[in-house]
Amino acid sequence: MFKMKLIFGLLSSLLIVLNVCQARSPDALNRNAIAKDVEQFNFESCQIYCYGNLLHTIQMAKLYDDSKTFVDMKLIQSPAKTLEEFDALMAAKNNTPSKEDLQTFVNTYFGEKGTELELYTPTDWKEHPAFVDQITDPDLKQWGIDLNNIWKQLGRKMKDDVKNNPDYYSIIYVPNPVIIPGGRFIEFYYWDSYWIIRGLLYSEMYDTARGMIENFLSIVQRIGFIPNGGRVYYWGRSQMPLLTAMVKSYVDFTNDYVFAINALETLEHEFEYFINNHTVQAKGHDLYVYSDFSTGPRPESYSEDVETARIFETEEAKEAFYSEIKSGAESGMDFSSRWFINENGTNVGNLSTIKTRSVVAVDLNALLHWNAKIIAEFHSKAGNTEKVTEYETKAQKIMEGIQAVLWNEEAGCWLDYDLINEKPRDYFVPTNLSPLWMNAYNISDTEKISASVLKYIERNNLDQFPGGVPNTLYNTGEQWDMPNVWAPMQYILVEGLSNLGTPAAKELSKKWAHRWVLSNFKAYSDTFNMYEKYNAEEYGGHGGGGEYGVQTGFGWSNGVIIEWLTKHGREVNQSTEGGGGGAATTRLISLLGVASVALVAILVGRVVWRMW
């Protein structure tokens, strides 16, 4: 049994404005100029957490098993005083302090990580939201109740001290309470929050969902974009731009178009940030790549990046590698063979061959098209005719690029495009089908696209995996490669096939949704945990690999399951896929309660740990 550890946090203040030039190719970015622009702002905590000799020295000493631990610690003194004392230590130790010296320094000048937030029970939490009544299987119904309870475990509220003393924290301040992902992630992560918010909406927690969206809107207003995660050390990278889709989800549930109209200026600002800073040219079309604008290694994985970069001979080559790996983090798929381009132009490689900035990503382009369409819709509700035309035109131009560059007739789907070798990357990744989810295709071609996509799925044997469709078909040991399978990627596939609307596509969509629900249920029945990622090759198995261990919680997994229990709960049951897989355990929970389960388990020599 695994003991659920829910350690979390949220958000403090970051005052960065990035004034960067539009990129026409990865090499066009003047990274040093961008760093200089950022450093001129009064953002004191970044001197500790983002770059500099203190960060380098402590992270390279490897005081903690997880590099993220240090940069999540609170300062006890001001950044200036801390730097002064660090310089004194270095001078006293002839710039060669021991590991013990550095540990003593950290213990003296830094507090524990995760102290920025306090536990918070959302005031709009409902004991029995309506979605539970959509579930007919009694064990799955009890599971739905358990998942709804998890929102209380993941609720957090920012302490006042973060607002009053932002320079003492790496966390970014936000005013409203939040639901956080779980595990080692003790701050918000941008794209995670989309599926968390949808789960909250299906749980009828409209105030909490709106508060989280308002937090993101405030960050764009203060900073100009939403960072990868809620820490200052993510200052140079964002993630999949899903804020506009969050607002759309909220409006779909509440019909509150006034909220959407009031958010329009901010949504446009984020859209233009991506357009201005992620554009490349491919076959004469403006398309978009993931790209980071900071310098140096990732602060949260500092020593790991430095060690990987040792194979590069020049500082320029190392800096290019750091940029590529942070750009991979911006994609959310950190890391995957999806971003590997070796000297032969294939995806065979490792992190040293990562070339994220040279891969025109299907999902990013489809998402920006979707953003433009949603913004046009909101302007239409506001009666802004000229703006409707403007954003419909922007959407059409992106669509033309997607069709001309990313649609691949031979493969029968969309493919990422390699700018270095000027060719499509014919490797499976679920985002190849993301235009189906985001409606970034010509609806009149639906029948043709459905036939070709289903052939693509059959040709790649994507329906053979008991635990869900893996993120790639190449096992590299990276966590976004085979055999790992992720809730947001299953969501993109299932909802995309459902959107197609053809009988065969809808049938496969339903099959995959049911399989994912039941496989997650099997894992939960075995361990009472929801996981960040799962194992495609094992029914009910959790994932592994990558830079850190298995994480539980878990925000986006909860959100996707709650949505699919709502949509499919009257049909899905344990006889439809994979067997019972823990039904007896869950039925005991339903009948006897948590305490009784623990007592029974102890009597048979097995201890069950639960934190509900």
C-alpha cells in the first residue's frame, strides 16, 4: 500500500515583463538581450532562485535528492542580505565550501519548502454533486464520491505573508484559493489546471473554478504571460496556452458571457504573447514552436542539466541545450523522444539530442487556432464586429498553415514538422490527433479524416494496450515515452474522436474512455491512490521513469475521470473491460467505511493507509 502524501502549495508575486522579438527561427532569438531586459526589473527573489552563483553552488552540491527542494524554500533574510552572507561564506572558504558548509548555510538562511500555503476546504464543495447520480455501478459510484472528496485534500490558500513579503519566496502570489495537482508539485502548473478546472465544474464547484481562472488572468495582467508553473524560476517559459479554453469551459457550464467578455483584453494579450514570441516560418507559413526565453539550466533541475550538458564543448552549445530542454518543459512533455532530432534526422537519441525549438508542434498550432476562434466567439457575444473579423482571420491563417504543413496525406493524420531537416516527423504521439479535439480542421472533410485517422490508429496498433494509449511507441526511459500513458493525452484522443461524430470514431472514443476509467479504478482499488501517469502495458498499473518518482494526488487524473464518469457513468461497469479489479475492496469501503476497512485489513495482516 502507498500512503498518500499531499504536499502542495500555490502562488506569490512575480513582476516580469518580457520584451522579446518575434522568432522566425530558433537561432533568431537574442537570448542575452532578453535576459538583460528581465534583470532590469525589480524582481529580487530571482537573484536567489533563477540564476547566479548562489544557485549554482548550492544546486551543484546536491544537498537534496530532488533539486526542486532548494528552490522551493522560503528565505529567512532578504535576498540582498542572503547574498551578502553567501559572499562572505565563499570568501572565508576560498570559494571552495564543503557540502557541510553549504548545508549549514541553507539551514541558517532558508526555511522549509511548502510553507507558503495553508490547507483550505473550498466553501463551494458539495458532498453529493449531481455527477455521482450519473453512475450506475455501485463501486464506481463510491469511487466518484471519493474523487470528489479529494478536492478538499488538494485545496490550498495563500498565506498573507506571501503577499506582504513576496521577495522572500519563489512562489507567485495569487489572491484566490486553488486546487493544486499533488505530489512534489507544490504550486500551480498551467496546463494541469485546465483539467482540474473541468473536474471542479463537473463537481459544481463554480466559485473555486472561477477563482482559479481569475488567478491566471491576474498573472497575465501582471506579468504578460502565465509561467510553466507558479514559481519565479519558471520566468522564461509558459505551457500550452489553455487559459482561453478555461474561460470557455466556465462559460459552457454557467452561461456567464459577461465574465468572458470582461476577460477578453487579457485573453487577447496572452494570445498575442504566443504569436509574437513563438513564430517560425515553415513552407511559407507562420507556425509556432515551444520556446523558452531564459538563460542557464532549469533551476528546479539544475545539477541534472549541467551534467547532461557536459558533452557539449562550448558555452554557446551548452546554452542552446538549456534552451531546448526548457522549451521541452514548456510543452508539458518533459521529456520525450518527440523532441529528439539526431544527426540523421530521426528521433533515436536522448536528452542531448533534444531540439524542441525546431519542431513545429501540432498541438500548439491547433490550440492557438482554437484560442482565436474562442476569442472571436466572445467578441461576437459582445457585439464587437471588427474584432470578430480580426480573430476569425487569424484563426483562418493558422488553419491554412496547419493544413499545408502539418496534415500528412500519406500518414492519414497531422504530424509535427522538423525545421532542421524540413520534413514531417512520422512518429506517433497523441497530439498528432489534437486538431480533432480543438476542431482545427475543415468540417466538410469529416468523413475522409475519420476514415484516414482510424486507419492510422489501426496501422499503429494503438488499440492493443490494456492500460491506455501510450504517449509514444518508443521506450527511452523518459517519462513522456512508452509505456507511460497520461490523462490529458487520453482526453485529447477520446474527445477528439468523439468530436468527429462518425459512428466508428464515436465507438472507439467510448471504448477508450471506458477502458481508461476502469484501469484507473483498478489502480485506485489496489492502492487508494490517483496517479500522475499510468502504464499502458498493464491494466491498472501506474507509470514510472523520468526525473522523479511516482506522484500521487492527482489533479488532472481526478478531473478527467470525474468528467468521464459523468458522461459514461450510466454505461461503464466492471464487466465491460478488464475484469473486476478491486471491486470487493471498494464495495467494502461503501458498506463499512474507512475505519472498518482498516480494521479488517489489519486482522488479515495487511495495513491500508488512507488520508480521506
